[in-house]
Amino acid sequence: MALRQRKKTGTRQTSTSGRSPRSRGGGDPPKNGEGPPQESQRAALLAAQAGLDKKALGVEIIDVTGKVDYADFLVLMTGQSDRHVSAIAEAVDASLGDAGVPAISTEGLPSGRWVLLDFVDVVVHVFHGETRAVYDLDGLWMDARRIPVPDRPENP
């Protein structure tokens, strides 16, 4: 599995055509009702749940399959302070890492204003509230399909 090897080494490879190995036909939409890979969707849901467990706000999963070649899902969430943003990002990273999906890149963790975690087919954005409003990724992808984020039952 070249994808797993690439994740572990942390390097991005390109094919001879110049496209990323993530490319799904240069951005063509899925054919015959084919949706995003289930493994990617499970990773996106796991990231969302890890954020919710740390009290993240505004958690959204956006399906960008066929719209971009760098990911199948974007997961957006908001923290209430720099420390909260960092704590959420660290929890997401640990949760997916424990599930065998390590991040190949993490950006912005020291500042805690906007942390980006790249898990190859899932890209997680953890924003401070003001920063999320400025960049408005929600608005940029307003026409993309949203994946419902299930609530985890509370422990008694």
C-alpha cells in the first residue's frame, strides 16, 4: 500500500503525469453514483467526534470529492481561545493517529489561531472564531454536500 508508506514517511509523491497520488481523474466528479471512499469518510467522522469531545463548536464535514484533488473531506471546527484550538487539534491528531491514520502535515499549532491537519484524504481545519469568520471556508464550499455529524451518546 503506497498510500500508507507515503503517510509514514511524510513525503508527498507525484506521478509521472504531475498529479498528486490523491488525484481522482483531475477533479472529475465521481461516476455512476460512486461516492467518496468509506475509509476517508470514517476518518472525517472520527476527526469531527474528537473535536466534539474537546467541546469544539461549529463542527462541519464538507464532502469535496471530485471538486479538488487534494482531499475527499474537509472538517471544520472552532475553538474559543488559542489554547482551546491547540487542545482540539492535538486531540484530533491523537485520535486519528490511534486509529492508524497519522497526519502527514500539521501547520499553525504553536499560534493556535488556525491549525491545519493533513491526513491525506481528510484535511482538518481548527479555527479560532475570528479567524474562521475571516477566511469563511464555510461560504467558499456552500454548495458542497455536508456529512451529518452524529452526536455521541453521553456516558451515564
